[in-house]
Amino acid sequence: MNLKRYNKLVLGGAQLGFNYVPHRSNLYKKNNEIKKIFNLGKKYGINKIDTAQAYGKSETNIGLFKKKLSNNIFIVTKLNLKNYNKFNIDLEEYVMNQVSLSLKKLKSKSIDVLMIHQFSDLKKYGINLIFILKKLVKLGFIKEIGISVYSPKELKYSLRFSEIKNIQIPFNIVDTRWLNNALVSIIKKRRIKIFARSLFLKGLLLNQSHVDFKGKKIYKKINNKLNEYIKKFYRDNRIDICLSFANSFNWIKYLVVGFNSKEEFEEILNNFNKPQFKKSEIDLISRDMKKIIDNEKILMPNLWKN
């Protein structure tokens, strides 16, 4: 087994902190299951994990079990400024306290990539926040700065700050917003490390039983198209087409994968590194999705219940 093929995979840590998807797996409460998942990741040479301060017990669980995954673990976590205004302290002190708390939970001396979790925080605090994060880099508490965004517009704005070297985006087979040559050119030129999340759109592309908003009819059309692609492109299943599509773009550095059990993680591993999509196939899929999706809300799980 060529373990280098799996270097692109990053374990999604949201489900290690709370019930991230609509059905309740309670993975974050199952220590033995977490150990099995981390042991399986280690077997495949996977040493990267993505988490956030806002992900419940995720940082704590990673700190407890990280050695099961790797002796040289690469940790991405995200800075949460949601409660900053509740404290009568300046921004620098608050950020320092938050990072110290993350380091304590993660049982780490430093964080490989600290991302700004909400784009609105970058807009609000701007260069002042970047200056504080640069200070943390100099002090050795974090190694690189990043941000999590929801749209190409937010990504372009984030690129104003040269200190931001890592950007996490929602990317999947139905989301054509990122397939923009000018945007990709900037990403490559700036050597930005792109982390693609939401490869299965919060599980919706694998199982649509929990669709509960006005886009239900649209997802039925998407469902039919995905079934069509499996036959047309000789693919094995939904996981295959979702992973292989995301893995077809060389400007994406890492793929963040979520799952609710060791069995689901095994399915992902078994379906990873299958043949990439051809350009003609990507173009066809892109045209199909542009016809089907007429509202960005369909692509953003955080807006589904609004």
C-alpha cells in the first residue's frame, strides 16, 4: 500500500466534539471508537486533523487520543471570537487566552495552522487581528495563519493579507463557484494552501433523507444526476464520485473528510485515490449543476434552516 497517496487526507474533527450531522451518532462520547479511528488513520499514514475551538469537546478528545493517530500530528484549529465582547479585555489578551486554552486542550506546544473561524471577524478586526496572530507566530505558539471562508468573494478579500497562507473552503461535486480560472490562478500564484471541506455537503450527497428546507426538489434533481454519473463514468458509489471529483484539482492541497464511525472512515479510505475525473467530465458536471442550482443557500448547510 502506497501511504503517500493518503497524505492529502485530513481528518475532520467536528464530529469528535458534538453531533455535527442531523442524525445523532454521539461519536464524541465513544472513546473506544475514537481510538479505533485514530489507529486506522495511523495505519494509512494520516497525521493531519482539523478542529476548532467551537467544536465542543473536539480539541479535548484530540489531545487525549492524538498519539493513537501519529507521533508527529499536524493540527489545524480555528479561533473563535464569538464571545469576545462579553469580556472586558482587549483583543490581544482575549486571543492569547483562547490560543493558550486550545494548546492546553490539545496537549500541544504549538498549533500548525490557526485559522480565523469566521470571515466576519477578519472584516471587523482586520489588520489588528492579523498583527496579533503574527505575534503568536513569532512567539512559537502557532506556525501559520489561515481562515475559513464560505464564498469566493470572502476568499478574494482574505488574500489582501499576505500573512494568510491557508484557506479552508466548502468544495464538492455540486459547488461550481470555485471553478474559476482567474481565482485558481491567484491561488496558485500566491501558493495558498487550500483545505477543501464539505466534500459530502454535510452527508447530504450520500443520504438525502434529512433535507428539511425549500431546496428539497433541487436535491432530488441532484440525486438523479449523481446516480447518472456513477453509471456514465463507471464509478463505484457516491463516496467514490465525491472524493474523486475533489481529488481532481491540483490547486487543492488537502481534503478534510468527516465521518461518524470507524466503518464510515474505512469506506472513505477504500474509495480514496480512485481515478480522477477527466476535464471533459468536470465540464459536463459543472454545466449540469449550474442549471440545477439557482441559489447559494443550497450549498451552505449553515443557512438551511433559515
